[in-house]
Amino acid sequence: MPQIKHHLTDALLMGYSAGTLPEAFDLVVATHISVCDECRAQMHSFDALGGALIEETGTMAIAEGCLEATFAQIARGDKKTEARPIRKRGTFPAPLQDYVGGDLDAVKWRRVGGGVSDALLKTSGQAAVRLLRIPGGVAVPDHGHRGTELTLVLQGAFRDASDRFGVGDVEVADDAMVHKPVAEAGAECICLAATDAPLRFSGLIPRIAQPFLRI
């Protein structure tokens, strides 16, 4: 297990437990808790609390024929199962491998400038999630946020004005933060980053490229 210093907030873990987060954020949370004992235990405590609240809630009437319609829909479903590749230990934890369809070598990267590459993952909803590959010593253009950005380190490490973030760490940035992450020298820094609003880049060139890069 990595030595994790930066964890998810209770609000994010509660949202994940309650099923109220965007799919993009769910992926970051699921990937982090698969390697973080502390956050996984906290999430289970929220699950237990939610279960207790449900038990205390009174029963509700459902429409006539609802159960039969549900079983009929299940019966109509495609009974074929697709063969799934055998998951191997690697850079990506299991939840992320399921989305990518493999490990790091399965990613289709695109260059976004300055030596940085990304890969946008397909999710539903307004939030977006992407993989970032940053060469050692390279900085991401300084930027602020119009919403929330979750960045989970999968390989290597980066630093910004707030702290150092290594494998398993999550940086939770809000609209009050402006930063310029710099990958540490050595191995490429691979991150999983989710945003629920476009970033606010300080430089002119990143702002011009932003609509094309969907960042």
C-alpha cells in the first residue's frame, strides 16, 4: 500500500456512499478507496449510517404491478456475457482498469502541449474525468477552478504551492485555489483528474486551446 497523506473529504465519501456524485467523481473516489484503508473504512461507516436511516424510514406504497414489471424487464435483458480480460496488477487500481479496459499500456494518449498528454474517459453527466501524463520536471500551466477538481496520483508525484502529492494521494481543489502543479524529476507523473467545470487558465495560449482540449 502507498503511504497516503492526502485523503478524500467526508463530503465526497458521503456523496459516494449516497450515490449523489457525478460518475466522473465516482471513478476517482472508487479508485482511491481501493488503495486507501482509511478512506475505505470511513466510506463503510457512511454506508452503515445510511442503512440505519433507511431502516428507520417508514414504508412507502409502490404502484400496482411494479414488481412484476421489474422482473419482466430483467428477463428481457441480454443474457450473453462478454469475456473480460484478466486483470493484472499494475499502475492502475482495479476500478480504473475496468474503465480503461486494461492498464497503462491500454491508454490512447493525445498530446496537449508542453510534453503533457491526456486521455479523456467516457462518463455520463456534466463532470469530466481524464488521465494525465506529465514528464518529470514539467509543469502544468497555472490555473484556477470554476468548480471542484479531484486529482489522484497513480504514478510518480507532483508538487504545488500547497504540498507534495505522491501515489494514492488526492488533491481536492476548489474555486478558491490557483496552482501550478509540477511533476517531480524521475518517473512520469500519471494522474486521474475529474472536474465539474472548466478550469481557469492564467496564460493566453492555454485559454485559446482550452475549447479544443475540453479541459
